[in-house]
Amino acid sequence: MLFAGGLMALLLFMVGVPLLMVVLMSLRTGFPGEGGPLTLANFIAVYSAPGTYKVLLNTLLFASGTVLVALVFAVPLVWLLTRTDLPLKGTIYVLMTVGILIPVFLRTIAWILLLSPRIGLVNQWATQLFGLDHPLISLYNIPGMAFIQGVSFVPSAFFMLAAAYRTMDPSLEEAAYTAGVSKFQTFLRINVPITLPAIAGVMVYLFMSAIAVFEVPAIIGFPARILVLSALIFTSTNPPAGLPDYGLAGAYGAVMLVAGLSLAFFYVRLVQHGKKYTVITGRGYRPRQISLGRWKWAALAFAMLYLSMEVFIPFLVLVWASLLPHLQLPSAEAFSQISLSNYETIFDYVNALPFINTAILMFAVPTATMFLSVLVSWLVVRTQVSFRGSLDTIAFLPHAIPSILLAVGLGYLGLAYRNFFPVYGTIAIIAIAHTITWIAYGTRTTNGVMIQVHRELEEAGKVSGASTPRVLGRIVLPLVAAGIFNSWIWISMLSYREVTMALALGTRKNLVVSTIVWQFWGNGWVLQVAALGVVLVLFVVLVVGALKIGFSRLGEVGPGS
Amino acid sequence: MIRIRGLKKWFDSRRGRVEALRGIDLEVAEKEFCVLLGPSGCGKTTTLRCVAGLEKPDAGELEIAGTIANSPTRRIYVPTEKRDIGMVFQSSAIWPHMNVFQNVAFPLIRGRKQIAKDLVAEKVHHALRLVQLDGLEDRPATDLSGGQQQRVAMARAMVTEPKILLMDEPLSNLDARLREQMRVELKKITKAVGVTTLYVTHDQAEALSLGDKVCVMYNGEILQTAPPHEVYAKPNSLFVAQFVGEMNFIKGHVTGPSQVECPLGTLPIPVPLGVSVASSVTLAVRPEHVKLNCADGLLDSLSGAITSKNYLGDAQILEVNINGLSLLVKLPGDSEFSIGQKAGVMIPLDRWHVYP
């Protein structure tokens, strides 16, 4: 009981204090720690400026566009991969997993190298070929931003929807076929409506995430002067010139926080509503996969088109750029200039510290997150503690908190109360931010894993006289080890690719690899970005590949539930 | 009418090829109610799903209502949605986003036999009246009880008046009392409509009471196809004898042309063709065919002691020990025997079955 209370207090502290800081800084002016009376000056300044409403509109358009793009690809892909005899399914799954782990900013940069009006390869090529005096296509607009962000969200949407599809009784479809309804009509009138609550849930979740993302708005939005909320929050606390204004960031953040929390509430409601629709069959009959017939190749082409945008094209562009002395179209001359010199010179630009810091994150963050998650899930799923429901809700809350706000709140805490919380500017503060964010994901998976381990297994241990810690260590832990290991790896990789929080909390002393790439890009070292990016992607492929081959016995490696 | 010839189906698993169907031959006549009975994994559901086209057979021909629906040698495969069938699933498979009316009307609006809009309502009402659900048209389908949902599924399967009705354990998710009630109704409905029915179940009582014809399946093969009373009275193989109804089994061996020796003595009963002298056989007799005589066994050649008693209300099952051999005996519930009592045992010779 004491232990449960302590854990509750710790979680409340971890999740609540950064939020409190966001509220506090929105009510204060001046530099963090200067104190002063509480005031509404920040809100008045922000919400009386007409520019703010333009930003809100941009955010809304960008988020809606992102959701649209993500669903247009994710919904058909889910159906194709869970229900049909689409070829190469295993490969597509792996590539989607790799796709999630490729940092969004790398994909964004690759697409800029391709479609930038000035240096973009496609536009260079079009100008040469057709003699155009204006760029053929440009990425620097809201549709362009939504396109890249949407493509990046497809795997998340895919894995969430796939879970909903798997719980759907296949005889619901078969009943339609035996009634003489065509496959397409069945998809449209049975599959889609039944999974609509799940799709709506994913829409809300993606919208919530799209409001909070920072990478695409920063890399494309800043140069194009298209500002969204997250970008404003970032520039308020990390201005290119002058002093940071945490007050303004807080006032912008408040609206984002309210939107995030209400969307999260809505999301939970939708998910509960969706459960009404899931019908569990009497037996585990594996339905026959729908034969696509001559549509097979069209469907495969669709999946490949998506994977090209998500993985292949960005990766090839990065590889091409990284091998050249300057960005140019493929030609005999270009091929004669190919060399590895961009790779060899990476360490002329950067020392080993960011790599060490990233390694620290990749080990410390998943370990801390999974440790807390196991304890929380054990209390929530297994014990009768009276406040276990609230504990679960608090652990889920970070899902609803935009990561940039969490980082800014933590940063404010570190600056204003540095005597109590002396971690500002260290790698520890980034690790804490990551841990808080991923505890929501960690507890979701550990909850699922714990539910699968039958309570009676534990009770049998207790009846035979083992103490609670021994039951946990000798019976529960070995049974859940594979699931926990899977989540550990996944969180480690998420920490590896994360850049928003690392940037918002970054100083010269706690640089990590992802922020280094960001700096390179800011300095215009395009070819070094490409070289480092290729190395980052190859590392992801290596890790995912090794796990697929080496640890397939230990359970599915991937984003899990 | 359904005609199945040499139907084969195999699945390739990690441990090699698993033969789910090893050559099924079956004919279901017009308006006949045929039941596929067997334990789980015997291939009965796979056979049904092949007829529905939800599963693609690897060999064999399938004819539905006079048209070839499947023939790998002639490269014919009619997809499910083009076959003239209706199907009821174990999980009822009621579409949760539609109400009762919409569920039943869907095959008429989007299905193979689309009809004019103004005729739909009449057809749906007719189908719902048949399953006694008229008046519930506007209810959300998920609000109905399990039994009602299964009735909706039945109405939905029959609303297009298909030539063939397929049912995959439609009653197994219902509780016992409701199941028996639905069994009676199901028979009435299919007879009233006069549809050719193929029905899958693992419940022998269901099979015996519903079927005009019962096919007992085991290990991907049909062992016996016969009317229910014949399957019960003359099981043609040891497996059918074990699976359908209760049976006592006794090991014995053949000692003469019509003579079997077993722990109960030497019995003058005919042995099946092809079973030679000195080979071992299994004798079988149903518990209800064993008679007990309370007169201490003086007049009978056999006597035994009652070792246990299982009272069921309308009947009781006694266990009788005869020379160390235990036999089950089924008697009316009001018979007065008690544990420990000695009794004479009599088994009419024509009640014995002999299996190689």
C-alpha cells in the first residue's frame, strides 16, 4: 500500500509538475526564476495579436491535411495486409516498422532535396528538360507539409487500425459474401462501418499528434513563413536572437494543452464505444485470405508506392546526396565524382559527445520506462489497490501532452528551480522528458502483457508459500520477459530518433545525434546531413533486422499494441 | 441439390502437409436436411466452407443446384458471392452497425438477387415472420439476445430464397435449454421453406434429431452416411460406435465361424466379413440394451455386482462388475437397485455389434 502510494506520487509528480510549469510560466513574465506577480499579460499579448489566429488556422489546416493523407494510405493498407493474399506481406510489415524509426526530420530533408524549388532534384531536372523558368513543384506550402507528416504517420495509424481489424469477427465479412455481396461492396458497407469507431479513434489520435509535431513545421514551415503553434512555442523559448520568452510559450501552450487533453478525452470515449462493436468468435478459426486475383499486382503497387514515399525515395536521395561533392542530378559526370569523403569528414564537424549521449539515452530511457511501467501495470492489472484506475489514467496522460510542451515545462522547471532540480543542460533532463513521454506507451504494452498472464498462476505461487516479491520475480517476470524486452527495444529506438524534446531542452553540453543532424541542416551542411542520415537509417535497419532474425522467438518486434 | 465428388483439401503448415479432407463423396438430395457430424478437427467445417466457396478445395468436384461450382481439373471456381446459397455462422455474424431490418434486407439490396426497392420490405417481413421476429425490425441488432440474433441470421440467410442453406454449428453458442427449443424450430422452418440444407455440428443429439441424413466424419473422411436411426442402431465402424451414443466395449477374439470368445464367455454371434478365425475383435453393446434381473442371477448365465449408480431423474446409469469386467447399464429412473447388490445380467444376442 505504501509502495502503491509512493508510485502514484512519483507518477503524479513526473506528469503533473511539467504541466504545472506550463501553466505557471504562462502567468509570469520575465526570465524563469525571476518570480514577480502572476499576470494575464502573456495571454493578452498573444490573443490580441491577429497573427495568432492565422497561426491557429495554419495549425488546423496542417493537422487536418496530415490526418487525411495518413488515412488515405493506412485504411486500404490495413485491409490489404490483414485480410488479403497480398504478396510480400512480411517485408511490408518490416519496412513499415523501419519507417516509424526513421526520424521524420530525415525524411523531410530528403524530400526537400528532391522537391525544393531552388535545389530540389526534381525541379532541377524539370528545368533542364522542359526549360521551365519556374519550379515544377514545391514543398513549401501547407499541402506539402501535410503530405510529409501524413506519410510519416501512416505506420502508427496502420498498427492501431490493424489491432481493431484483428478483433473483428471474419464471419461478418463471410456472411456478406454468402449473401452474394461483392468484395468491394463488403469492404465499403461492412468493414469500413464496423471499424468506423476505431478509424475515428485513430483520426482523433493523429489529429492530436499532428497539432503537437514540430519537425516538419520547423524544417519546411520556418523558411516558408508558415507558422504553426508548435513552431511558435519553440521559437519563443529558443529564439534565433534575443532572450527566450517562456511567458509567451506558456500562453501558446495553454491552447495546445486544452486541445490535446480534450481530444484525448474524446479519444478514450471513442475507443470505449468501439469495443461495443468487437465480436469475439466462438473459436479461433483463421479465415481464408481474400484472393485478390488480378488486382494483386495493383494492390502491391499501391503498397510499394507508399513504401517508396516512406522509406525508399528518402533513403535513396540521402544516399545519392551523401556520395557527391555537391547536390546534382545523376549524370556521367556525377557518377565520376562519387566518393565517401562526406562520411570521412563527419568527425571534422562533430566530436564523440553526441554519440555517447545518444547511447546513454538509448539505454537509460527504456530501462527507467519499463521499470516504472511494470510496477504500474502490476498494480493496475493485478492488485485491488483502490486508486488503480486513476493510476492507469495518469500513466496514459502523457499521450495527450504534446511533447514540446512537456519539454518546455521541464526546461522552465530546470531554469526556475535549478537549486532543487539541477539538471538543466544535462543529458539527464532529456532522459527524464523521454521517460515521462513513453511511460504511456510502456504501460499500454505491459498492461496487455500482464492481462495475458493468468491471475491463477500467481495465486498458485502464493498458495505454495512464496512471498509477493518472489512471485513477481520468479513467476510473473519470466512470463512477461519477452513482451517487456520488445517494448524496451522499441522505446530505445524511439529515444534514438526523437528530436523535438532533445532540441527544446538542448544546450551545447547535452547534444545528441539527432540534434547534431538538425544543427548541420541549420548550418547548411547538406551533404554531411545526408551522410549522417544514411548512417542513422542503416543503424535502424540493422537493429530491426537483427531482432527479426535473432529474436523472433521472443515475440513480435514492432510497435506492439 | 449438392453433389460432392472426391473433395480434397490440404494445408501446408510448418510441420509439412496436413490433409484436412481426404476425398469426400456426398450427395444431398433436393429439400433434404443433411448433417455433418464429427469431433472438432474432423473436416466437417472445412467441407461446409468448401461448399460455400469460403475455402478453395485442392481437388474434387462440387456441384450446387445443377451447376458446377468447383472443379480444379476444369479450372472452374465460382466465388462465394456468385453461388446460390445462404449461410448461418456459429457466431451469428449479425452486422453490429445495422438494425434488424437492415441486416435482413442487405442481401436483397446489395446481394446476388437484388430486387425492386418496394418489394424489399415485404420479403424482409416475410422472412422475419418465419423466424418469429416480426415487430423487432427497428431494434439495433446488438440489443437482441443470443437466440434472437441467431434467428436474424437465419432470416438473413433465407430471405433470398437460396437453393442451398448452409449452417455452421448455429446453435452451439446458445445455452442448453434454448438450444433444444431452437432445434425444434429450426427443423420446422427448414421443412416449411423446403430448402436443401447442409448442417455442421459436433452435437450428436442435434444431428440425430435434425437430419434426414447424417454423415459421421473423422479425420477428413466420411465414415458413415445413413438416416439417423440407422447410424444409431447400426454404427458401421468402431469410431462411429464410439462417437454416437453411449456404448460398452469389450475385447474378444474369434474362435469359430460365428463364435466370439470374451471375458463374458463364448458368444454365438456372427462376425463381419473378412474377419478370420483367431483375430481379435471389439464387441459393443449399448447400455440400454443390457437387462438386469434382481433374482440374484440364478437363472442367467451371467451375474455381477452393482458398483456405482448415477441417477439422472428420468434414467439411471449403473455400473455392473462381472468377473472383473465393468459394464454400464441404463435403466428407467424408478428401477430399484442399490450399490453392492448382486444382479443377473442379460444381453440379447442381436444387440451385439462386432468390429475388427
